[in-house]
Amino acid sequence: MTAYILMGAIALIGGIVQQRLKSKFAKYSKLTLQNGMSGKEIAEKMLLDNKVYDVKVISVKGRLTDHYNPSDKTVNLSEAVYNERNAAAAAVAAHECGHAIQHAIGYSWLEFRSKMVPTVNISGRLAQFALIGGIFLVNAFPQLLLLGILLFAATVLFSFVTLPVEYDASNRALAWLHDKNMLTPNEQEGAKDALKWAARTYVVAAIASLTTLVYYLMIYMNRR
């Protein structure tokens, strides 16, 4: 019962954080940049200023679909971020360039996370079957549940490794925006607030995955 209450509370907090994130980005999407630069232009300038010349900035469909792809070295910005000229777009564009810079300099946490991706992709798919089957057979064949727990633990580790990667990218973005005087003080605060709430979604996701892991461990430990 305690585990269910805790998981429910985390789910509620996660929903609240997601709603706050959406409201923050909606708010700062109305804060037009005085420098008149679009997200695309912000990203390209940040890459050039950091001597990253082999990364392209492209537009992708969707909302909050922004990401950096290390395999083809592209900063992928959603259409709104790519085209618009506001504090939210500047924050997201600079954050994704932060990942490109991490890749260029060989940032250790990013390299570690990248190496984990193939393992996590496989373990994530297998874990759900092992966990479900393990729960049904927990008394007769507890080793199956234990296997599922070990596989799921890899995804939990991945979620925690993601935290320093995301926070570092935001710190790089905010530092560059400030040092290059890209934003007014009000715009800088808006960008900082938007990225703060974006980072919190990763924190909640990591805690939720850890709680789920503990839940399965409790089932395994109490199987008798």
C-alpha cells in the first residue's frame, strides 16, 4: 500500500510539473526578443561561438520535439522554436546546442549515456515481459522476476545518468546567453525559468523509475 501511495504521489507531481512546464513555455513564448533573432539564428551563433562547425541546425515537426542527434550531428528544433523569436525559443535552442558542445568536447556523462543507449533499448523491451511474467510466477519461478528487476535497473540508471547531461546543457546555454549579452535581463530570467522547469521533468522521471524499481524489489523480497 505504501508503494502504491508513493507511486501515485510521484505521478501527481509529474503531472503538475508537466503542466507548469507547458504554462512556462507558453508564457515565455510571448516574451519577444529585443535582438530579433530566431531560435535557428540563436543556435547557429552559439555553435559558431563555441567553434562547433560540423553541426547543422534543422527544423522538425511537432511540439517539444527538440533534441540533439549525435549520430548525424544535427540540432533538431521544433518548428515553433526554429522560427520564433522569443525567450522560450532562445532557451530551447541554446540548450540543444549545449548537447552539441558536450559531444564536441567529449563530455564524460554524455559519452557514458550514449554508450548505454543500445543496452537500455534492449533491456527496456525485455524488462516488461520479464517483470509481468515474474509477478505471475513469483512463487514458482522467482528468478524470472529477478531478471526483470536487473533489466529494469539499467533503465533506472540511464534516467539518473541523464540528469547531469541535461543540467550541464542548460548551464552551458544560460552562461552563453548571459556572457554574449544575447538577452535582456528579463528575457534571461525567462529562459532560466523555462529551463529550470524542463530539468525538473527529468528529475521526476528518474525518481519515478527508482520508485518502480523499489516496488518490484519489494514484491521479490516478500514473495514468500
